[in-house]
Amino acid sequence: MSCSCATEKHGHCDVHEHHEHDGHGENTLIIIRLILSALLLGTAVLLKLDGWFALAAFLIPYLIIGYDVLIESFENIIHGEVFGEAFLMVIATIGAFAIGEYPEAVAVMLFFQLGELIEDLASDRARDSIEDLMDIRPDRATVIRDGENIQTTPQEVHKGELLLVRPGERIPLDGIITEGSSSIDASALTGESLPEDRGPGDAVISGTVNLTGVITVRSTSDYESSTVSRILELVHSSGSRKAQSERFITRFSKVYTPCVVISALVLAIIPPLVTGGNWAEWIRRALVFLVVSCPCALVISIPMSFFGGIGKASSRGILIKGSVYLERLAKMDTVVFDKTGTLTEGRLKVSDVINAGEIGKDSLLELCAAIESHSSHPVAVCVRQAWAKTIDPGRLSGVQEIPGMGISATVDGQSCLAGNTKLMERFSVPHPETVPGKTAIHLAREGLYLGCILIEDSLKAEAPQAMEQLRALGVKQTMMLTGDNEGAAAQVAAQAGLDGFRAGLLPDDKVAQVESLLGPGSTVAFVGDGINDAPVLARADIGIAMGALGSDSAIESADVVLMDDRLSKLPEAIRLSRRTMKIVKQNIVFAIGVKMLILLLGMFGVAGMWPAVFADVGVMLLAVLNAMRILWSGRKEVR
């Protein structure tokens, strides 16, 4: 039950593993042992026995409450892991027995186990809170097979099967609605309570709740690759990526504990040799020194602080893949944005079709829709929606997507191009200047320029306010990197209130631009939609994918995933990370400060065994309660 198992075997107190090993049954058992041991201790004190009878009377409650700590310490010594919390407790209590302080020996172990129980209950509270907040796992699915509705688990449903989802049920797998319409509640994933209406042809995400109507959904994934499975895996594995503060505590404990043991030996031996006696008093002081020295407040509360911050973020639709990224969020001073779908709505629409005379406007739009028919890029989707007619796939062959430029393909036996000015220049196709402030898809066939299709997108209404909030939080620089043309980029940058922008960039150019901003003393974040920005998301100090609900590539490549399209989630994530780091630093300063004070008092004989025990347990309890504050703050936005 003791937290020292995590401390000694893994170098830190991992809340995830700890919870798996300790269930409610074990907590009940330790409560029974605590009560029984305390009653026997009180009885032994009242009986006022002497000699071997006193030793036996106090040894019984000691073994009842401390047998697992003794076994654990012995096993750790066998494995070469001597200096741990259990070892300190065993040495201190056996030493207390050796000098005749029987009640103190039992009390040390009793309060140590009481502290461990409190830590266990706090850990359970932390995990239960996160599981409640992220309770998105669908338990069952109704699959339609051979005209029959069959109840099964989501794991047994295959991609492409039809699912029946009734009002109040969670959607078990990602899919497309084929029949019916309903309001969908995605609050468990995004943190936002406003439901969205969905009908035939609309995509729905696993883990969201069907509120009003019966819908039929064709699954587009199996369970392992579904959004809900990826999110749960991300949340559960978030403890594996340790922050610098956690690594410091691990290194601190490995150095600190041997130093404490050596110091206690010196305190027990050197002063009586120098003064010529009073061995019992100096051994008692050394034992007090050992009791107070346990670093449990640090090794418990620091990981729990990060765990609480990550859990709180999850409840707000902000998925952080580990405490190292939460720590980087708190330090972030430069933010680089993608344009389409990040700063802009991403709801593109065709605003005009400009033909060059060789082809009609409708034919130009149809040709572009044919070339873009296999692409998932938002621009391609926009063009296909504007054409709104079926494209015969047999007309198309030799499709080649050229990153950052466009697509080359053979349509009806003729070589065609659809893309930006860089694509036209690459294939030496003469073309006119683009309309300022507009995104253009240029088209060419057999080397002859045919015209362009103008696309427009609107800035997100909250973008200027989000930039102001970032500056208020101390972010020194905000930039935009885009593959769009100079005019369109300048217009968006000015409307959003960015410090600067770079336009006409290929994916490799974006990486180079971010690399130019990296350096000692700066923390650079890149914020993108996670679809076409995997290289630059990976290269930045912290990659943030936003509007990523259902985007596999976003969840894979980013360090932080903002599950909806709201730019306000970015400053919220920074505020939450900074609050978490503030709690971490408070616990480090408080725990080390109080420990050092009591250690000094113990060395000079001012603090005895009982104050030492209360100080140790009290420091741990206060540190744990402080770490839990971020989870107990409710579902309100962290300010």
C-alpha cells in the first residue's frame, strides 16, 4: 500500500500505476489495520508494562500496521534499492525500539501508514475525477446485420457496418449518418455544452451523445482507430512523458536519501564520541532526523499536481500528452499559427470563377472538381461542394499531389494541373497575377492556362481577442505561416492582429521558419489543424493541433490537442498550465523548507519523535491537498 513502492521501483510516485495496484479493498484493509493498531497501542500505553512484556505489547500493533513496509524494505534491499522511504521508516522504528522508545516506534509507523492512506485516497479522487470528466467510452453498440438489430460491444463492430443509435446513447464508432437527424452533444470531448444538429451525410464522432432522434450511422473506423479509443489511450498514457520538475524530484530523491542516512549516522556517532557519552540521546536525535527526512511530500504531490492539471485540461477539451508539454505550455513565449482552419473558419467557398476564354466557367469548375476529387484538402472539398455533381472516377488517372503546390493529373486523356502560382511556375505555365486578398486555384491543360477559381474564407471572430489574451499572458510574438499568397495572408494577419506573417510557404519552408525562431531561452509553439502540418508540429518546441475532433493525424503528431475550433482554448491552456506549475513550485518550496527546519530542530534536540511524525505527515497532507486544488476547482474555465 505504501507509496514507497512507486518511489523505489520507479523513481517517482506514478499516480496511474499506483491506482492500478491499490483498490478500494486494500484501502478498507489498511483502515482496519490502522484502527486495530491504534487500539492496541493505546492499550499497551495504559497497561504500563515492563521488560519483555512491554516489548511484546508494542511489537504486536507495530507488526499489524507495518508488516508490509518491513517486507517491502527487505525486498528492495535484495534488489539493490536500499535508500527508499520504506527503508527510512524501518530503520527509524527499529532504532526507536532499540533505545526503548516503544510507543514512539509504533506511532511513527502508524502515522506513516495514515499518511499513505490519505495519499491513496487523494490519488483515487484524482483518477475518479478524470474518469468522470472523460467518461466517453461507449459500453455497447447496436449493429444492423441481415436486417436485425444486434446488441454487441464497439470492439466487435467492423468498419463499414451500419449502427443504430437511439436518443441518449453514446455513438460507439466514428461514422457518417445515413438516415435520420439529431442533436449531438460533444461536451465530454470539447468541454462545450452547446449541442450541434446533424443529419444524413454529416460525420459523427465516437464518444459523443445522441440527444434527440434515432440515427443510422455507417462506421468509418474500427474501435482501435476510433477517436474515443485514441483519446482514452492519450489520456491514460499522459503520465509517461515526465516534466523537468518531475525528473528533478526523481534525481533529488536518489541523492537526498543516501545523504540523509549518512547524515543520521554521523549525528548518532560523532557528537557522543566528541562529548564523551550520552549515546541514547544522539541516537534518538538521529532517528528523529530519519523520520523527518522522508521525501514523500515531494514524490507524491509533484506528479499528482501534473496529473491534476492534465485531468483538468481534459475536462475542458484540451488533451495534453504529458507533463513535459504542460510545463512547456507554461513557458511558451512565441506562437506560430497556420492560417486555414486555425485563424480562419476553414469553411471555404468559391467566390468567383475566372476563365481565360478557352473554356467556359462551368467546364472550368467541373475540371477542377475532377482533378481535386481524390484530395481531402479543405480547398478540394470546397470545389467539389461548389460543383455538387458526381465525378466519374474513370476520367481520372495519374494523380500526383505535389505538397504545397497542388495536383497534377490526367483527365480525359489530357495532362492537367490545379494549384497555386508555384505549381504554374514549376511547369512553366504563364499565368496572370492573383486577385489581392483572395486564394486562387490556377488551372492548366496540356501546358495552356485555362483560368482560376477564387476561394474565400473568413477570419474567426474570436481571433483578435485571442491574440490580445496571448499578449496579456506575456507571449512576445505571434506569427502566421501559410502556403497562401501574399495578399490573402496579409489581410488575415492584419485582421487578427498578428505581429508578422510569411506567405507562399511549402511544408519544408514552414519547418525552416519555425527552426529560425527556436533557440535558448525561447519556447516556440506551432498551432495548426493537424492535417497537413505534421512536420512543423513535430519540429516546434510544442505542437498544438486545434479543431482536431476526429483527426487521426492531429492526435498522432501534436503534443497538445485542442478538440474544437475555438482559439480561446489556447490562452486557457496556457493559464491552466501556469496555475499547475505555480502549485508544483509551491509544493517544492513548502516541502523542502519545512523539512529543513524540522531537521535542524531535530539535530539540536528541540523536536522529538512525535513532532517529527506530525510534521512529516502534515507536510505531505498539505502538499497533496494543494496539488488537488486544480481538480477541485470545478468545470469552470481556469483563470
